[in-house]
Amino acid sequence: MANATGASRPARGSRRHASVGDRTFDILNYVFLTLLMVVTLYPFLNTLAVSLNAASDSIKGGIHLWPRQFSGENYKFVFGEATIYNATLISVLRTVIGTLVTVFASAMVAYTISRQEYVLRKFVTIAFIITMYINGGLIPNYLLIRDLGLINNFWVYILPGVIGVFNLIIIRSFIEQLPESVIESARIDGAGDFRTFINIVFPLCLPVLATVALFTAVYQWNSWFDVFLYNSSNVKLSTLQYELQKILQNSNTTSSAASAFAGSAASSLKVSPVSIRATMTIVAAVPMIIIYPFLQKYFVKGMTVGGVKG
């Protein structure tokens, strides 16, 4: 008993000593994380304040976390464009369909090249990886899209990027860590490759698939250059990002024209490139900010793929 008591007293002392260090670490950790939060949130809050500020006053600068002259003219100007609502619908359809098709197709190919019995898996993997380093260029890509009949076609947003090599490698690495016994048990029960993939592999890959889905959705939502290349002549297929780019270009032109007049004429502008750019950033970022919390837990799990080997 004495030995036990004597052994327990230093332990309590060490715990008291450790608790002081732990409290110090916690305080420093909270301070650091608070500063990191401020640094992370400030640009977004500043952009939001500029978007809600009067354009003529935003030009002066000096706006931080709160609008100096509150105004909703910037958002009225952006959402007052006749094409903005159809473009938003196209962006939503592009993001949803493109994400679902890309995730499912990439997962199937990743499962195929992860199987040891597939004799060409190394060759196919190397062939995919080579495409990450060698690109045909803009003109050959355009000629290919034209010959495929995808000019002025909605599917030009989906089909060219249906298999992403980076996504493929991430999903394959995750599948290779799954217990082989699970797949073998499904085959013993008579399940084929497709049924094994749908019923066994696909549900187990939800964390990494959610990560890939988030990457793909952000790319599809923010992409506008392919609209400019392939569908710029068809207003019905224009996306939100491309319309916002046109609005920004028009505001730059208007501002340049106004600068040729007197200062009073320039100050009467309801919008400016600075305010429109801030408004565009908020409009484009809000959907992703809304979606991310629902995928956060899967995103964290998916990003740790490869960190622990089974």
C-alpha cells in the first residue's frame, strides 16, 4: 500500500505540472487560432463590406469590416441583368450533373485499375498519368471539340473532363486500402464486378468521393473560360461566371468612359469596377460556402487518404 501510495504522489505532482503546461499550450493555441481566424475571415468580410457600400464611396478606399455608405445598388445592378437567371440555372445544372458524372465515372475507372487481376492496370495508369504532363494545347483541343460536335452544346461542360487523373489517383489509393476480404466475400456470394462496386466498394468510398465531389463542384461552378471558347455565341448556354465576367468588363468600360468627364459625373456612377468585383466574388462564393459544411466531415476523412496504410 505504501509503495502504491508513494508511487501515486509523484504521479499527482506530475499531473499538476503537466496541467500548467497544458493550460499554457491551450492559451497559446487559442490565441494562434483566433489570429488565424481573423486573417482568414477578414478578406471575405472586407469584400462583403465593399459589395454593400456605395460605389462612388468605395473608390476612395478605406473600407474595412463595415460599409461606410450602405447601398444595395451593386446587387441590383448584377441581378438586374436579363441573362443572369438563365446563366445561374445553367451553372447549377453544370455543377450538379458534372459532379455526379465525374465522381461516378472516376470511381469506376479507379476500381478497375486497383484490381490486381487486371493485367493492364499499370499500363493504363501510366497512360493516364502521362496526360497530366503532356497536353495537346488549346488549338488541338478546340479542333477536337469541334469535330465531336460539342460546339454550342451543353455537354461540352461535362464530357471533356469526365475523368480527372488527379481524382482517379486519389480514389484508387483509397480503394487499395480497403480490406480485400470484403471484396472476396462479395464474390463468394456470387456478386460480379459491377455489383461488387455498387454494393460494396462505392458505399465504403463515400469519404474520398465526397472530397472529389467538392473539388469537382468548385471547378464546375467557377469555370468560365470553356464557355468563352465553345459557347460564347449561344446566350442560352452561358453560365453565371461568364456573365459576371461580362458585367465586370462592361463596368470597366463604363468607368473608363466616365473618367473622361468631370469628377461630378464620375461620382454619379451607381457602380464601379471595385464594387462590381466585390459583388461578383460574394455571389460566386456563397453557394460553395453553403455546401461545404455538409461535406466537411467527409472532406477531412478523404484528405487523410494514404496517411495510414492498412
